Amino acid sequence: MILDVREINTYYGLGHILHGLSLTVGEGEVVALLGRNGAGKTTTLRSITGLTPPRTGEILYKGRTIADLGPHRISQMGIALVPETRGIFSYLTARENLSIARRPRSRWQVENVLQRFPQLGEVLDRKGRLLSGGEQQMLAIARALLTGPDLLLLDEPSQGLAPLVVEAVIGTIRELKREHVSMLLVEQNAEMALQLADRVYVIDHGTIVFEGTPALLRANQQVTTTYLGVGG
């Protein structure tokens, strides 16, 4: 397993958000974490990346404990986060956003990334604030790849995007999957996630309530209706 999260408990102040949460991501595997708003999905990613460290429990990355490391060190080890807010620098150009992220030893270079995101090549000199939502999302993913991650964390990559752009994002994630990039995908768009994932977790109130394949989740109407608001 490239990532092994074991029984973590994470708090915001006195608020207990994650309750003994455990999950794993294998090498080259795409794992989806699904749940309603406020279920604890983003907090899970923040715990893994050290932005909101768990108070108890263990997080192993390539067999090494990382729960006590800061975000900068965790990023250097090969974990990249594409945040829900996308986090691009709005007053820098797309080219400058990419240049800041590039690491010399990364197997991903600007030229490789632009082959996978040809639309970005057309807007490299445009300020981040002037990019469309889809272009911003492509830039956020491209920037994360340039850091050379072995594990990519994607937080709601389809949020706020038009259906055609969502299809482009799905295609991008499929390409990365073919290249054996390990990914943890947080999504409210269950149908999109189920198209991409090898395994799925469902979270509710900071607790994992389902783990299995996309096929098993589709067949479990109680889980999809109760925790995802699908079906019924």
C-alpha cells in the first residue's frame, strides 16, 4: 500500500470530526471517498497532508509514519493535493503558476503536462483569474503533477464545472490512471467517481460506513440512498 490510514481521530478545536477513520490506497490504484457535505471528506485529505494533523491514529506513506510531519515535508515526500478551491495564484499567468510548481527531479515536466492538457498551452500567458473554471482545474492538476507526486489527492475536481468540462476532467484522470498514478479522489459526484475508481469508501459523520468495489456500491441501495442521496 502506498497509503495506509489507521484509526485516525481529527479535531477542529473541540469538534471531533474524524472518528477512528481507516482507509488504504494501493500502488497505481484510484480510490474514491464519497459522502455528503460535511461528512469529513476534506478533513480526511487535510489530515493526510498535515494541514489538520490527527490527534490519534497513524498515517503511513510507503510504510513510513507521516502523521507527525508538517505539510511541506509531506509534499516533498511525494504527496500532492489538488484542493477544492484549486488554489492557483490569480494574479500570475498560467505559465508562472506552472513554473513555481516545477521540481527539477520530477518525472513530470511542463512539456509533458501540456501534452495532456493541450488547452492550457493556448492560455499560458493568461492570468489565473481570467481562466475559465475548467482551465483553472486543469492548471491545478497540472501544477500538482509538476511536483512529481507518487500519490495525488483530488478534492472535488468536478465541482462547479459544466458537464462538458467534467467529461474532460474524467478523461484526464483516466489518462493518469493508465499511467499508474495512485489517486485518492474525493467527490460528491458519485457517478463520476464510480466510473474511475477501483475501490470506494463512503464516509458519514467522520466514520467509514462502506468499503468495496463500485459494483458493490451500485448494488447497495441502502447505502446509496442513505448516505449519498442517490436512488430511492
